[in-house]
Amino acid sequence: MTGSVEDSPATRRAPSIVGPPSLVELAAATLRRMIIGGDLLCGQRVVENRLTHELGISRPPLREALRVLEREGLVRQVPRKGVIVTPLTLHDIYEICTLRAEFERLAVRLGVPVTESARLRRCRQALQRMDDAAVTGDESAFMECSFEFHLSVVGLSGHQRLEDAYRSLQLQVMLSMALNRKARQGRESLAEDVARHRRLLSIIEAGDPEAVLTELAEHGDRTFLDGIETKVDGHTDVALQWLRRQREKQEEQ
């Protein structure tokens, strides 16, 4: 006796049909880009009336989208204040910056000189997308492409778990990158930012890991750290010591 259609192997292997993104998903993606692009700043209150007007949606999908971002750690509920963009403390910034730097240094030591052309091709393609975003002036897309470029640098290592760990920091790294981008507005154009990354890639292509590490140490211009202790809370001793070392390095350069 033959089995039913529902039990057939062909039916069991059939992929599910994925529908278009919901209004909540689109709203969450837009809000995410606004935070990463610096339109909504860390610690800033999220004004629902303004966003329903700007996004052209009603309150229910907006609130659901905010719950999605809350689960991601990008916003939080504060009593008597409502929803705010999650503020970064000085200790948060210290942890994000130091962990990111260690991941990138390990990737360079494992992956430079580059032995597989596909890995370099990925870096070049990421840089091209950065350039395209710079031309259009799309700050949010630029920040996303900038992260993808740095992820491709980590990918030079060929170490999947290292890349996965770096990707897990994406939203936190992009928040710190957005702070830096905001601080450099008026000092460095998007095109000049791309040129800085292009210089890093050319040094990677040359194949000297020590030269890459030196460039990385100078590449991450941390303009946003200027006076940061007056703008954020969370002044732990270890974070303040790290901040002093960063400023001493900048003075030496």
C-alpha cells in the first residue's frame, strides 16, 4: 500500500514558502538603521508620535518593532521615561573596543600573508560596497558596509569560529562605529573614510602582518573618545586606565 501525499519524501523535502517581510520586520529594520546611522543616538528617548509619522505606520506595529529591538539590546524600557536607545557606558565602550581589536589582531596573525585569493576578493568587494554607499551618502548603509569590510578582514583568518564570534558583536561594534563616524563629521568625509580603508587593504595585500597590525592600531581613529567621559556613565577604573592609554597613544602618533 502506498503512502499518502503528505508522507512522500518529495513532500517532506519541499522547502517552506517564505512570505514578504511583515510591517513589523520592515519597521524594525528601519529603526535599526536609524540607530546605527546615528539618527537615533545612544540614550535618546524614542518618541512614538514622531516615528509613527515618519515611518507611516500605526502604534501597534511600531511597538512590536521596538520589542524586537529590545530583545536585540538596541533599546530598553525605562520607568517614567519610556523607550530609549540603549546607552553605552564607558566600560561598555572599553569592552567593545578591546575585544574587537583582539579579534582583528588574531585574524591578521592567522591570515596574513593571504594564501587564498577568494578571501582577498571578499575584502575588495566589501570595500567597493563601502565606496558605493559613500557616493550615495547613505550613512546607515555605509556603517553596515564598513562592518562587513572589517568582518572580511577577520575572514582572512579562515577561522570560522573567530568570524562567528566577531559577527556576534555586530550591533555593539556598529554602535561604537556610529559614535566615531558622528564625531568625525566635518573632519572626514565618507570618501576619505573609504580611502583610509583602501590603504589598510593595500597593506594587507602587501603581505606583511606586522605592517597590517601597525596600520590597524592607527586606522581606528577613535575621535569619539575625545571627552567621552563627560558624555557617558560607567566610569570603572579599568575603563579609565584604558582611556588614558588610548590618549597617550594618540599623542605619540
